[in-house]
Amino acid sequence: MEKTCLVVDDSVAIRKVSRMILENLGFHVTEASDGQEAIAWCRAAMPDAILLDWNMPQMSGIEFLRQLRAEPLGEGPKVLFCTVENDLSHINEALKAGADEYIMKPFDGDVISAKFAEVGLL
Amino acid sequence: MTPDDLSLICRIVRARTGHVVDQAKAAVIENRLAPLVRREGYNSLSDLMSVIKAKRDERLVWALADAMLPKDTAFFRDRTPFTQFRDVILPDLEQRLGTSPLRIWSAGCGTGEEAYSLAMTVDEVRGGRAGRAVEIVGSDLSERCLERAAAGIFSQMEVQKGLPIRYLVRHFERQDEAWQLSESFRQKVQWRRVNLISEINMVGRFDVIFCRYVLGGLDDLMRKQVLSQLAAILNDNGYLIVGRDEAVLDQAVGLAPVWGSSDIYRREPALRIVA
């Protein structure tokens, strides 16, 4: 069955590039432009993976992740941060909040592919 | 570039490294040598070849051979050999080896990603427990690659292609736009310049040899010779891991494939090997 990925980023360009890469990897992709919209998507249909920006209006990526991991979902979806915040303190904060992997922008198709393989989705 | 220059480049690379260069791919050769031409301050590859022909400068000849070798590598490249190393090879050897040190060789290590991946795997398996001594050696023909490996500095792109984020957090420090392995971790690997076609006998014996994406570039005769020598310096029940599609079944002397794998071989103790 086709795996699903929710791309959460306030940049239309990043969402477009991510969608293209992920669809080439065989994912069905949906999009949200911030954490609040992502919560609505997850309530409607929980994806297998979430590619998550950090800085967004309304609700940041880290706030969204904390809310998501507070839900009684069992293992829940794999969450991969994808952000310009590329210092160790941000990475540690993300892992502590329950992120499975962390992508530092800029990225390319090989990085996305390697990281999704790392979390067992490829 | 003249056909004579092309022919000379191919002969130099084959004689110094055993690697076969396809003379028909002139554009690929020029492209691969362009950084060397710039670095050495020549206007063109033809100028550089004129100097090589006139002076036979050994440093320049080796620099040319080095520049022609493939440099592709990545942390935990292909993943599976490293999970097999963690889940099967290491436990098997720890059980067999008694108190002797476990010796691991990343042969043709390029810029060090493979050797460091092995060191990270050992570190994770051990989980901080004191255990049998482990020696990891990374070797390459290229001094430039070895310098980079020893420095342990990798670009942001390089640390994102195969390296799990937990290892980045555990072992690396941010260095401007790049990432550097901590000094204590860098010391877990010893670096040596080794030419696989002539110096294998100088490196000692090993329990595990990763020699991946090296053999495929050698001509048949050289590949067989290198394989025989690698088999000869493996300890009994030691493991040789080659690259995907570099199956050595028909050429490996004294090695048997394990777990139905086409890239992991074990030295059979019952077989006598003559290097």
C-alpha cells in the first residue's frame, strides 16, 4: 500500500520540491503550511511520515511535535524535521520532543531518500 | 588532449593502482583531472601531460593516478553490511576471539566515512562497556583523502547521506558550515597509506576487512591477486566484505560466502591459503 507523508512548511517552494522528491520515492503527499493546519490533517488521517519545518506562523514545528507525541497514538508517525535550524541544541531539542530524524536545509533528493530509509520507510 | 596523452594516463593509472580506465571516455578523464590541472597551476591538461612526459616527476605522476581513482563514499553506505557487521559479525567474533584484540580494516577508505561508520557501530554495540581491545585501520592510496579522513571534517551534505542523526549528535561538533568528529573519536581509527596492489602484506592480519567498491575497478588478474592476498591476511573465521555487485565467489581463494550473501565472505579455517 502507498505510504503517506504530510509535508509541513510555510514555504510554497519547499513544499513543492519536497512533494516532487517524495512522490518520486513512492509516497502519497499532502501539505500543510503550519503546525495548526498539520494537526487538522493528522486528525483527519494520520500519515506514515511527517516532514516538518521548525519556524512557521500560527504554530511552530516543535510545538506541533509536542502535541502530536502527547496523543495516545502508539508509535505514531515517523517525524523528520527539515529546517534551517542546524545547531546541536535545536537537534537535541527535536530528538527529546520525539523526532525520529533531522534534515538540515539545504537538502536534495539523496538526503531525503537516505533519511526516509533511516527511519525504515524506504 | 592527444590520443598519446590519453594512452599514457591510462597506462600510469593501471601501473600505479591496478585500476582500468576506459580510454574511450576522454571527456570523463579530462573532467576528473581538471581540479589537479588547476591546483598544479597549469593552463590545460595537455600542459600538465607535457611536463609529466618531459620530467617524469614522481609526485606529479602519483597525483595524476590519485586524481583518477573513484572517490565516491558515504557514511554507512548501503546500510546492510553495517547491520550485518553489528548484528552478526561482531557477536560472532567476540565469541571466538578470546582475549586477542579485534582488528578491523577499511581498505580503500577514501575520506574515512566507512572506517568511522565501523567505529561508531563498535561504540554503539559496546555501549560504553569496557571490552576486548579493538583496532580500526583505514587505508587509502590517496594522501589527500587520508588527510581529510584524519581531520574528520565533513560537509553538511556528507553527514546527511547515511549517518543517523543520533550519531551526529553523539560524535560530532559544529565547525562553521561543516561538522567535525570529536578529537577523542578521531583517535579510534589509525590511518595508513597502502597500495592494495603491492603492499597488503605490510599491514598485518585482520579479523574483518571491508574492501568495498575497490575491486570492481581492477582488471581481472589484479583483482584475483588482491583477493588472494586479502584472504591470506584474514584470521581464521575472519570476514571480508566487498561492494554490491562485486561478488568474488569465482575468484576468492579460501573464502566462502555467508548467509547466502553476495558481498560477505568468511575465511574458512580448513583451507590453506598461499598468498
